[in-house]
Amino acid sequence: MRLYQLDSYATRFRAQVVRVWSDEKGHHAVLSETLFYPESGGQPADTGVLRGPFGEVRVLHAYEEAKAFGDVVHVLSAPIPEGVEVEGEIDWNRRFRHMQRHTAQHILSQALLRAGGYHTVAVSLDGPICTVDLKEEVAEAKLQEAEALANFAVYADYPIEAFWVSEEELARYPLRRPPKVQGQVRLVRIGDFDLAACGGTHLKTSAQAGPIKVLKWERYKGGTRVHFLAGWEALEDYHAKHALLSRLALSFSTSPLELERPVRRLQEEVYALKGENLELKEALVEALLPRALEERVLLVPAPVLGDLAKRLLSWSEKTFLLLSLEGRFATLGPGRQEVLERLKALGAKGGGKEVVQGSLPKEKVAAALDPGLVS
């Protein structure tokens, strides 16, 4: 029996160990009944512990042997004996977050349907940032409308109930999407807002799912993937972002909501400085070029080493060696490989085709400046 479908808020239960086995994937057990939700429908599995005469073992995962009506298999940290009675306890913090994600997904899917006629075809609730995949491409205004509608449903504090109906009775119920199972079908109703077939765990009221926040959306397989946060995880995300904005605002002597202006001003200054820096580098390369052509072994600032090497390629077919105080080097010309071998004797490492680049120990730069290294 799947006890989580009777009471999603229960955390402990007692059961008999019906079947056990071990294989290359781990240790497994089937119980006479369980509160552990098996991974299904985009919702992750519960974790927790089993206690018994063997002590305590961790439940690492749970899955269905057959969808919806098969046995729930518990993946354990160690083997346990068959036939004993156990007490199980789920990780409640994990379960409650899963319930918030799942109920929020039902609410958001219904809101998307109402706001823009968007149909949910797949969901993922594996992490704090959940996704809803839609059949259609969305309009931004409709997505914003759906987010607002979803949070109105949260504030409405709708009661949530789960109940079973036969396959023959389904036609009487206006479901958001057709069920994927046959026979007895479990329906989850969120007030008069949403009704869908679902075997997952849900909250008692819609208010416990909020807030619901859409983070972004993107085109996906001809439709749209919507990313969202819900419940505690949405609040944690807000807290982290607010703290970050507050720290940044403090460094700019402004308020978080006025941060965009000084950041934009800083970006403009950076772009201007980058332009000035590029002009200065080009001027420095032009100034160093005649000396490099004459001396062939030259100490140059590291930022212009590569640019100067490229200019020399087009100016001369002689061999050159450019070095920086930090130990970076570039050598080019017909004798570049011989120069590299001589530099390796000083501890250098590097490689390349037309221009061989690399580095050598700083203390060896003076020795490498020997004009005799370039023949």
C-alpha cells in the first residue's frame, strides 16, 4: 500500500519486509506498505531511514517496478533481512519541498492554460529550479499574466484533495490533461482552479505552495520550456539575490533598485577604457616594431607581446625572440624551433606553428635575452 497517497504529511510508518535482494545496482527491499514516494511523474523520490533489529539503514532512492500500481522498491545503503518488521521515516524537509514544487507546478500549468492556452507536455521537479515544457511557443505578456494568475491561486488558499475514480467515470471530470494510466485513476483537485490526474504528493492548501516565481523561458523542441521556483526555495532565492544586490548597492553608494544606473555608467567607462587601451597598445606596437626589426631579441611589455609578434610575421622572414619580464615569450621565423629548444634548456615550455609561444622562469629572462639565442 502506498501510504503517501493517503496522507502526504505523515513521516513515520511500520511495515513488514516482503522481499529483499542485492545486485550490482545496490541493495533493494519491498515493504508491505510504505510512505516513501518512488520517483515518478517528474517528482524525485523520497529518502530517509529504515530501523529494525538490524539497526538503521539509509533509504537512498525509491522507484516503481511497474508504473502506478507496481511494488515500490527501496534502494538501501546496506542489506536487511526478509520478513522482519521495520519502522520507516522519510526526510520531511525534502518531502515538503517536493510537495511545494509539485503543487506549484499544477497551479502554474493551469495558469498557463488559462492565460494563453498553453498545454503542459512534460515537467521536471528534480531541483529547486523546476521546469514546465509547453507544446506551444509563448508570448511574454501571457507568461507574465500566467505568473500573476498562479499567485492569485496561491493567495486564494484553495483546499487540495485527492480522490480515486474509475476509468469509466473520467468523462465526468474536466481534467487539464488526459491521464496516462488506466483502471482506477487518482485525481488531485485544487479548489475550483485545477483538476488533474496525479499520483504524487501534494499540499493541503494552495497557499502553502507560494510564492511561485517564473525565472526564464526558452524555446524547446518546437514549444517552450518555463523555469520556475516555488515555496521556500523561491524565498531562499529572493533572499540570496537581495543580499547580493544590497552588497553591490552599498559599494556604489545607492539603493538596490537604483543599482542599474551606476552599473551602466561603469560599463560605459570600461568600454571607453578598453578603446583607449587598444589604441595605446597599437601605438606601442608601432613604436617597438623598428627596434624589434633591428635587434631581433627584445624585452617588451607582456600585453603587446602577441600583437608585436603578429606584426613581425608580415614584416620580415628573419627569426625573432620577444620576451616579457614575467617570463612570457614568443619566437617566430625560420629558426623558431631552434630558439625554442635553447629556451627549453633554461626551463621554458611552449609550442605553436607560425608563432611559438610559452613561458620560462622569471629568473631566466635575463639569460634568454642573449642575442646569441637567435641565429
